[in-house]
Amino acid sequence: MEVDIGGLIIKNPVMTASGTFGYGEEYAPYLDIWRLGAIIAKGVSLETRAGNKPPRIMETPCGMLNAIGLENPGVRSFIKDKLPFLRKFGVPVIANVFADSIDDFKRVTELLSEAKGVAGLEINISCPNVKRGGIIFGSDPDMAHAVTREVKCLTDLPIIVKLTPNVTDICLIAESVEAGGADAISLINTLTGMSVDIERRIPHLANVTGGLSGPAIKPVALRMVWQAARRVKVPIIGIGGIMNASDAMEFPIVGARAVQVGTASFINPSVTVDIIDGIEEYLKRHKMAHVNDLIGTFNEDGKTCGD
């Protein structure tokens, strides 16, 4: 079950998705955290961020909208108050980083690189660049490349770049961050959506729009992982709508090296461990010696293995 994510060796390919697992303390009573391949903590910024005003979450058919607004205590508080708890489990901790300027991305990277217990960084480029009129870093190949290059120069930690699906060509962005030095790519982040209260004719979310996650987005996530895997050489971590082991298995088949599980944890707090067990059972049933034997085995012509 062991996989290599850009130089970071993890014991199995199942990770938590940033934001949905908090900082681990909320889930500790419900699952054996030590069994996870890696923990990706809730995103941190340079300074404390209060997030958006409520309502911030809305259930939708086959999914969920959220507009939390990246609420977090700031990177220094994360290092001081959250990391010590996460270090106890012996599981690689990957810090998710977001910022609204390249300078802030660099400063957070420097602070986390000096912190004990951080095994890697996931750079969230689904954020607006305030110095460029609010353009999303991840929607522009040049900006995506620049952020990746700047943070990569500052650290020896593996750099995973998390891509937004709200772009015309996901492969163009994936190639840009690979050229910038990304050690791995995670995709997809949430899709932008909204929901309307028809009786009052107002948005359900105070922010009007939010990020759509859950089963509804899995076909989009799977398609983007498949496309990107054919264009880049760095490992890809698949995210989006994974609710069980069967969902998870689709991602390595189309080329992902690992998966992240997010919204499903709100429904079943121990789902990540259930997925690990399900992958192991699948490999035994198909007489595969290693999970790497499954990666990229997708047959586009519709022929099953052995035909």
C-alpha cells in the first residue's frame, strides 16, 4: 500500500482533505488516525482569518456548498497549538497554505519549513491575488507557475499544488505548476456554485456563492485527473466526491497516485479507514501485489484486463 508522493513516502494512498478534517482533534474519538496515509490539515494563512459570516454551509442534491471563507487561527498559532497534537500519531502532516499575495505565500512557507512535524506543504492556489485585481492564482498559468516557483525555492519540503477546477484547461495549469517545480499535484478543489431560497428570493449562503463538494463533483474530478495524468509526470492526488472505497479506486485507475477524502467524513467520521480497508480487499481480490500495480490501468478502448 506504500506510495511515493513527490519524495514523501506514505504507508497507504489515503489522505484527509484540507478543511474537512480540521486539525485532527475533532475526529480522534472516531477513528484510528495512525492508520491514515497522511493528514492534510485545515488551511492556514499568515495571519488569523475570521472567515465569512453565516450561513456558510448549504446541503444540495448529492453534495454540499460551503463558504467558510478559509477561517483559521494563522500559521503561528497552527504551529504552536495544533501541530503538537497531530505529531502524536506518527502520520505525515501536510500543511495546507493559502494567501492573497506571493509574498504571503513565501512567508508562510518559511515559517512552516522551520516547524517540527511538517512533512510537506499543499499550496492552495484557488485564492484571489489582491495585487492583480482579484484574479485567482490558479486560473492563470503564469501566476500558478510563479507561486510554485517562489515557494519551491524556499523549502526542502515536498510541494503539492492544489488546483482549482474552475478553469478552461486544467492540463495547462497542471503543466505550469509542474514546470514551476511542483513535486505533486492535487485536484480538484471545489467547484463554484450557488443555491437560492425561492420563497424569499435570496441566496442560501451569505457569501452568495460557495464551493460545491460531495458525490456530485466526482465525475468532473475524475475527468480532470485522467486528463492531467496524461500530461504531467509528477504524482497526482485525486480529490472530489469520494464516499467509499469503490469511488476511491477509480482515481488510481485513471492515473492518480493517492486520494484525499473530504465531505464523506461529515457523514461517516471513520470513512478514511473504511476506504483503506476497501482498497486492501480490492488488491487481494484482484491478486495485485501492490497498489502501484493499479495506477494508470484504465483502458480507454473499453477492453477489460486480460482481453
